Amino acid sequence: MSLLISTPAVDSFAVPYSGLSSENLIRWAKQEFGDQLAVSTSFGIQSSVTLKLVTDVMPEIPVIWVDTGYLHEETHRYADQLTSQLNLNLHVYRSPISPIEMEARFGKLWDSDEVADLNLYDQIRKVEPMQRALDDLDVRGWISGLRSSQTQYRQKLPPIKRSGSRYRIYPILEWTNRDTYQFMQRHDLPQHPLFEQGYVTVGDQHSSRPFRLDDTDERDTRFRGLNQECGLHL
């Protein structure tokens, strides 16, 4: 099976992706996009897996991290730990609107039950900084650690997806939680500090919580389950 992709540099070419390993998908992306390839991270529960896979192939690849201004203290410590251990070429981006200014103008958007307010929050704190990072770094290929089991939207994603003039590459799309755990064990990768407190996914401190027995999905622990996608990957 193959995926036909058109790029500005190449009219069309086929990428065989059925059974293609994560490492080979990353090597393909390196060959195709070169220094216009970047990887994003949230320094979340399983972020170390994608970062390790990618930097083993491209040690100097730009690593984009959007700091919302509301991240847990533990996430910042984890970011420092992984940056040191993997020698990451880290590029940190933040919204030009400070948290205090945003709250003064719009209130605490994350407390709203209106999806439109949650989307505005995501646009200000996440989407705009990420778009600026991709533009600043002249990114044509964007590697991300999305997995199909995380949301309904991600279940439908292919390993490579065109988005405007850019291409998104998902090397661990079909990995399970067990796959990621075993990979972390084999490569002696540290766990996020909040994992031991029951977090299965970590976002901002005001809108993420530990997993509960009555939760049906791990994304129920983010924004009260009202909004599965933050907008970065749509």
C-alpha cells in the first residue's frame, strides 16, 4: 500500500507505509525535508518516546515546545531533564499575550462550558505560538507523537498527512500504551513526575487531572472532556 503525496519540490511520489517502522518513517522524513524538518513536544507523559526516536536519527532537529504559561511545575522539571538527557535543540514559543492580560480581557476561559471559549483559549495559548514557530523555522515537515488510540479524530489519521504547504508525520501513530512503556524501559527514559500521581495525559495545571475509575477515555481528564483536540493538529 502506498500514499501519494505532492510537494512543491516533487510533483508526486509514493511512500510505502504499510508496516513501515517508526525509525524508517523518520529516516524518510529526514531525506525528504532535511533541515526543514522539526518535531514538536508537549513534554507530556509519553513525549520522551518520540523525542528519543527522532533525535537518534537527527540529533540536531529543532524541537518545538509551546509553553502556555500554565504548565505544571513538574512539566518544567521534566522538560529540563529530557533536554539534558537527549541533548535537545529546544525552541520554546509562548503567546505574546501574557496569562494575566488574557484573563483580564477574556476571563478564565478554561472554566467555561462553551467550546468556543475553550477554542479561543487554545488559539491564544497554543495554536498561534505553534504557527509562529513553524513559520520562523521554515518547517515543511512536522513530526508529532500523536497516537490513534488517543481521540476519535486521531483514529482516522494516516502516518503522513498534508496540511496546507506542510506535511505532518506521525511515527508512533499505531503504538499502544504498552509499546510506549516498553520502549521507555528499554532506553532508560524517565517518566513524567505526574505519572505516579495517576495522570495518563498532562496539559495545563488548571484543566488536567488524574485518571479516575469512572473515566471512559483518557481525554476525559483534560478540560472536563469537553474538548478532545486543542487545535494544534486539526
